[in-house]
Amino acid sequence: MERTRNIGIAAHIDAGKTTTTERVLFYTGLIHRMGEVHDGNTVTDWMEQEKERGITITSAAITCFWTQKEDGLEKSFQGQPFRINIIDTPGHVDFTAEVERSMRVLDGAVAVFCGVAGVQPQSETVWRQATKYRVPRIAFVNKMDRIGANFDNAVEEMRCKLGAYAYPVMIPIGSEDDLSGVIDVVSQKAIVYDDSDPLGVEYSVNNLTEEQSLRAQSALDQLIAAVADKDDEIAELVIEDQAIEPAVLKRAIRRLTCQLELVPVIGGSAFKKKGVQPLVDAIIDYLPSPLDVPAMEAHPVDDLSSIVPVEADDDQGFCGLAFKLWTDPFVGKLVFFRVYRGTLKKGSTVLNTATGKKERISRVLMIQADKRTDVDAIYSGDIAAIVGVRKVATGHTICSQKSPIMLEPPTFPEPVISMAIEPRTTADREKMGEGLNRLSDEDPTFRCFTNDETGQLIIAGMGELHLEIIRDRLLKEFKVDANAGTPQIAYRETITQSAQGEGKFVRQSGGKGQYGHVVIKIEPNETGKGTEVINRIVGGVIPKEFIPAVVSGLEESVAGGVLAGYPMVDVKVTITDGSFHDVDSNELAFKMAAIFAFKDAAKDAGMILLEPVMKVEVSTPDEYQGDILGDMSRRRGKIVSIDSKPDIALVNAEAPLSEMFGYSTDVRSLSKGRASYSMEPLKFEEVPSNILETILDTGQSYAIRA
């Protein structure tokens, strides 16, 4: 385990994650020919949809081995090369779930930044995800060969925008067309690449020139000062004015990186094959092994309030977390999982603590993107896949039957967009149902359900591209051609003021009747706190056995909404009074009375409709800035800021999701294909009254029942 690294490559879309991964696989000897994203022949972008679009859609796991070199000699750990398990993650916000679940099971991450654009919106998102799961990371400032690349600006943006304690350990020699290699700040050596070698394999480690030495010494002084501020060993050496050996400084940097107190930064260009080998060395030197990260916390199944540590140890009881499902046309349902403790052997029986069911492991596979290799056993710290399990879903814990525990599952955002879908022929209906079920098993942010009011089948996801990929996979993998309706927005309802409501349900039909009477008060709750139902009944005016029925009726009313049929959010409901009949009262009567009371109160509570608002960043050449701003205003967008970079304007805006459909086409038309944009969910805001009337008139009454 000391020589294992479980890392993810994460960044904004088009920052160079897949290209960086491809170069790492080539230099570690796993592949013998480098692919390119634009050619559709990279190892980790193996899906047909990824090859067509030139983007990463699903996170791909792959394993490679690396032997470090020092002074031209190979250096290994206990005679063995280092094993690097890599997960290449998507950069598009529609596939943020892939990043989320990858971060949950990784020990470290490489955050890739564009040397020109610096910290971009999705860079901030993946950084937050890594922070959420306490993943140590190093930063790779890529594309230093591009016009306008500025390494120092990128580092400064990391500090300002991300709050990162970022300091360079490898700084690029030159930039743009003059990029020739990198300076190792710790060892004070220059790594210079041979331009006559198109593969970037040949490089030399040289002494620094006078100009390079000044820059390298300044960077080293800053690095030592930064490390000394947080590490006692280096601080003592600085105070005593002793020389700090490179090996001692590296160990200190590693300690701080593993404790999330420092982010080492490396510069280079993956596309031009410069700086990738030093990046792999930095992964080995600074990112943690499974033994260097804190023990994972789990809950015993019989006492979920207590916590037990899960130490990485091959000899303890097995425990692993399923983080991804995938349907393989050859082997069936694959469950990707991370082993946190113990050993899993082929043919063994494990317990799924989420379902309480036993599962027999028929096959254990090591994953190399879309290729699988059968193995007899896997050990602590490994990432692998199993075949033959039926009831395992994303986030489930599988462990030995002797010590049943539950690990914390990853969390996923709610869908923001939905559309109606139907098969073109009756014969396709059954196949489409099977396909959608499999896809929803694989993707926790994809939902499909039948709308009770319209009878339509609704699919919901994170964006237009997400649902487009789903439809494309239905056609190509499940041979189902489907018609899709206009995308529907996940509106929400809420209230703006307090109100009282009373509901009575009285039915008399000769024999035993029905009687329920409920009085409630509703009021706005704090934003993000959701729905709270509080019981203030005293004196038994509503018997205790009927309170759950009242709560059920109120929750049903909140889920169905009042204004336009959309779910309500951030509402506090207090049950204050009521009455009952000794003979006629029952649960159904009180449930209906609660529903009537809620609708009665909602009439006077200032009901409003909320719409999802997106954070939008448009990168455009200066000459198209005016057209972009005008178009954004037309979409009810609010301009937050405009940042200027060489020849490029970055427009930051907030715009309603309902107005952003088809924006990718429009922004290309306005800029002759030269502008690009990114968009991610930001918040919910009140729908303007004129827009509300349109929504109510068109009867958009089927919503995502999230």
C-alpha cells in the first residue's frame, strides 16, 4: 500500500484532463501510442458518445506503474515500481455526479488548470467537491504553450478564488512557443526537453543558467517560507539557519499536502509533452498512499449513531464502497468499488449492509478503461469491479458478514431539467423501460418516472446535454428510438408570509361516517431548511394515533404544491388545533382534513413560484462582447462582472434556466464559433409576475417529483 496512489484528474471542461491522462499512460508504459481527444482515440474516452463529441462523459478507471529516476538512475520502493490508479473525470457540469462519486473514493487528486484561462467556473466546482471529501491535491497548470499563458497569474487565481495555499514546486521554463521544460524548485535543477523528439521521452536534467537560478531561488525561498509557517521541522531549520536538504523539504511538503494545508503547483503542457514526467514524480512524492490518509469513518449497522474507524489493513475484515455501476455488453452489470479494508477473493460471500442481503462474488475484475482483467483477489487500497451481484447500488457498503458496518455514501445534486419521452413504436416500449432502468441505476442524477396526471413518462437530469446523451445511449445501446417533448423546468413553490388554515372532512352516509378537523399555521422557513412539520397539539384534541395521518396529508400537500402543482420548499407547518369524533374519526379523515387545511392556509400565505437560476460564464473575443451582453439581457440575465484577459472578455452572469435552452447554438452564432460558455446551477429565485402568468396559462403542471 505504501507504493499505491489512488488519484483523480479533475478540472474545468477542455482544461486538458484527458490529454494529461493519455500522456501519463504513455510515459508509464501502459500504452505505446498516444491518442488525441480531437482524433477520438484516447484510452479513457472510450464511449462512442465521447469520441463523437470530444468530451469526457463518464469517469474511467485505469492502472499504470511508474519507476522514478534520480540522477539518471531508476529509484523504486522496496524493489517495486509505484502503482497509480487513475480516474479521469468529466469537466462538464452536466456530469458532475461522476466527479462527486470519484472524489468520494480517491486518496488524492490532480487539479488541472488552463494556463490562459486560470481558474474557471467548473474548476471551482471540482475544487469544492475535493474539499468536501477532504481529498489532498496538487495542481497542474496546463497549456503553458498557448498564446497568453501566464503561470504566475494562474497560481495567484488559485490563492484568491479557491483560497488555496498554493506554491510552485515545478515552474515552466519559458511560455507559449518558447516553452522548453520545467525548473524543479526543490532540487534547483532544470528539466529540458529535446525538441527533436516528437514523443517527449528524451529530456536532460541540467544545472540552472544564471537567469533561471534567480527565478528558481526566489521560488524556493517562497516555498520554504510557506512550508516553515506550517511545519515545525522546517521552521526549526529556518530559525537555526541550517541548510535544508531537498529530501527533507519534500517530506515536509508531502506531510502538509496530505493534511490539506498545502497545494504544490506544477507547470507544463500535456499537448506538447513537456512537464508530464515531473508531474508523475510529484504524484508519487506529494500525494498520499492509502496509509497516509485518515481512517475512513463508518457506522455499525446496529448503532448508526456511533462511529468506528476503518483502517487500511489487508488482514482485517473486508469492507468496500460501491461508487459506480456500469452495464457491460459482455459481462453484464459491473459494480465499481473501492476496498477500504481487508481482502476480497473470487467466490466469497459478502453482506450488503444497505439491503441486509448476502451477495456472492462470482468474478473480480481489474479495470483498464473499457478493458477488464480477471483476478483472484484484491486488497486494501485497490479500486476494482465485481460481477454477479444484483441488489448493489451506488453508495452501498459491502463488507464481511462478521462485522457489518456502513460507510458514508456520496451525495448527489437534484435534477434541474426534465422532458417527456415516449418510444416511437409499441414494440420499443418494453425495451425502453429496461434501458431507462439500467441508465438510472448507473447515474444517480438521472431520474425517470410516470406523471400521475398526464400519464407521460418523464426523464430528468442535470442539463440538456445530459438528457441528449441519455437519448443517444438508448438508441445505440438499447436500440430504442424515442421522441422527446419540450424540456420542463424543475420549478418550486414557496410562501412569503404566515397564515392560518382550517380543514374539515365530514361524511355521513347512514352508517358509520367520517370526521376529521385540523387547524394549522404555515410560515416561511429558512432558505435551504426544507419542510418542517411541528406538532403543537395539547390536551388530546387530536388523538396521538391520528397525528401521523395529519403529517402524511401535510407532506403530500407540500409535495404536490398549490399554485401550479410543483413541490413546495422551505415551509414550516405547525399543527395547532383540531377536533375528533369518538366513532367517526379515522386516519383517512384526518389526512384529508390536513390537505384541506393546508390549501386553505396557502391562499393567504403569499404563494410564489421559484425558478432555477444558473451561473453562466461566457468567454468571448472582445469584438463580440456587445452582442453577447445584449443576448444575455434578452434572456433575463443579470450581468455580475466582466473580466478582461488578453484578447478575451469573461462575462459572468446569472440567468434563469428556462431562458438558456439552445444557448450553445446561439452563442456560437453570435461569435462565429469563437465564444464558449459554461453553466452550473446557482440558486432558486422568484418568477416575475408576467412570466408566472405564462407558465400558469400554458398549464405546465407536471413537475419533477424530486
